[in-house]
Amino acid sequence: MKAGTWVKLSFMMFLEFFIWGAWFVTMVTYLMGNLHATATQNADAYLTQAIGAILAPFIVGLIADKYVSAQKILGVLHLMGAVLMYYITQAGNFIQFYPIILLYMIIYMPTIALANSVAFKQLTNPNKQFPFIRVFGTAGWMVAGLIIAHYDWEHKGTLVLTFQMTAVASLILGLYSFFLPDTPPAKKGQKVSLGEIMGIEAIGLLKRRSFLVFFLASVAICIPLAFYYNFTNGFLNEVGVKKAAGVQAWAQFSELFFMAAMPFFFIRLGVKKMLAIGMLAWALRYLFFAYGDSGNGYWLLVAGIALHGVCYDFFFVTGQIYTENHAGARFKSSAQGFITLATYGVGMLIGYIISGPIVDHWKTGASSHNWQTIWLIPGGIAVVVMVLFLLLFRDKEHTEMKPGLDIEEPSPQIEI
């Protein structure tokens, strides 16, 4: 791959995830602080991610795969996103805010898959080359959080600037996309079934008990995951953590480290233990949050955030690899799409729906909550899922890892 192409693709990935990280992390603080939204309303706003994840395959499968080059659709969607992100700053309450963020997420979520498609088309050895491009996406998310922390927008009450920053970045990526390498439709002129688009052609894999247990555990573990996305930034600001968005960047540092270390763990642990450790990490994270504070317990909060690499890489990346090995050549693409739809669609949808009312129920004042009880609830769910998984999951054939395993980058729907 030419150096110029590598630079183009890396910058594309940087902007793609800078755009998401620029507003997504701190939206809870903006909604509950600036727009005086309830926790349930905040959860409804984050729920739009799941809706976008469910609808994304239609946009990618029906348009990008058949009719229009991926980089052109990527450009159009980000230009539309720039307009919506600027317009959303004019919303004076949640009722005005919600339909805009819903439309934005329906537009944004397909761009993750489109950006990956553009990148993969140019690679001669995706397993080895793609991580060196994808890592700039994580860097973009981190930089967005560090900018918010540097200017202290959270405590100054100026988080509306995050949406303006997103609008500018979206405009840049929208225009830049038209200069990316051409990525013509992969299935132009071919018939594409609904089952293929949604990944449900792989539903037959659920007849195998081991895959069914893994599938249900994947959906269930996304329920406590929604609590983290929904309320961590608001929680950190409420308990007095300074520059919380910057502190949360430790999650991405951790993700980078554990992604690099995964081959080492795979060889020694295998899939079942990796998946179980990932679930345990979610339980520990919420335990740390429950008993942490901005004083002597500050290290617990940082530790909970830094567990992100284990939470994400050990479960979700491992799950992608397990699915790849289990599905077989015929259903590989369908199986990955099916798992993504079920987890970041159905699983996260359930998590977002139940998390808001729970946080509202444990509200103790105008702007305070019983966070210890709140965090112990998703922590308990994670423990139950882990125990059931350990008891029911058995699949030696597809879970033993050998030295030299090539680890593929996870699906675009699961990066935080």
C-alpha cells in the first residue's frame, strides 16, 4: 500500500471517530444540565444509537453494496450530519433535541461500515494492515475528549460547543470523502436478499447449543453496557471529577494496550476464558464506580474506566473471532452482521430502555442520585450473565486458540 493511501485512510478514520467522540460521551451532561432532561429522556437520546445500528445494514446493503461508491455515500452522509449537528445547537429543550439526534444517528451509524469498506478495499493484507489504520480512529475519539477537557466545557456549561465542533469535523470529512480512493459497489447488478442484508441467513447457527449460549450472552451483556454509555460522564461530573471527558480518555488508552496484547492472551487463555474475563471486567467496573468518589476513592473511578480494554477487547473482539471461526466460509459475513444487529441493536436497545427509569428511580435531589445502588444493578446483571455463560457454554472445537492466529479487527458497530 502506498504511503499516500495510508495517510488518506488514517486521516479518514481519525475524523470518523473524532466526530462520534466529540459529542457522544458528554451528551448526558449536556442534556441533564443544559436542557434539564430526565434520566429516561437521556436514555432515549442514547437509544438512537441502537436504532441507527439496526437501520445501518439497510443503507449499506441496499445502496453502497449495489448502486453508489462507498466514499461518495460517506461524503453525502457526513455533509448531512454537519447540517444536523449545527441545527441541533438551536434546540432549547429535549422535545426539540430528540428528533434531530435520532435522524443524525440513523445517518451516522452507516458511515462506520462505509469507512471500513473504503479502507479494506485498498488493503492487500487486511489482518496486518487494517489495525495500523484503525488505531487512528481510537486516537480521534481520545483527542475529542482531551479537547473538551482542555477547554473545560463540562464545568463551564458550554457543551453546546461539542456539537459545533462535530459539525465542523463532519463538514471536513464530508468534503474529504470525495477525494478518497474509489470504492465501487461490491454487488452491483446482483440480487441481495433481506436475510443477507440483516445477517439473518446465519440464524441457523443458533441450532448449535454453544453458539446459542454465546449469542444470548452477547445480547445480555450489552444491557449493562448501555448504563456505561448512558451515564458515566454525568456521574463523573456529578461526583465532582475534574475534566471528566479527559479522564474517560483512559478507556481508549486501555483499549489500545489490550488490543495489542490480545494474541498473547488468546494463546494462553482460549475463547471461553477470554469471554468470561470480559464479562467479569464489566462487573468489576461497576463495582469500582459504586464505591469510588472524587476524593480518596478517585483511583477506583480511574480503574473502572481503565478496565475498558478488558471489557471491550476480551468480550467483543473475542466474540467476533469466535463467530468467524464458528460460522464457516458461507455464513461469515452474515454471522458477523447478525451478531452486530443482535448486540448493538437489540441488546443495547434493551439496556437503554431500562437504564433511564432506573436512574430516575434512584434520584435523591434536583441534580443528585444514589449512584452506588445504580451501578450495582448493571454490575449484578453482568455477574449473572457470566455465571450462566460459564455453566452452559461448551465448545472446545471452536475455542482453542493456536499460536500464530491472525486477529481480525472487530466489527465497526462495536468501537467505544
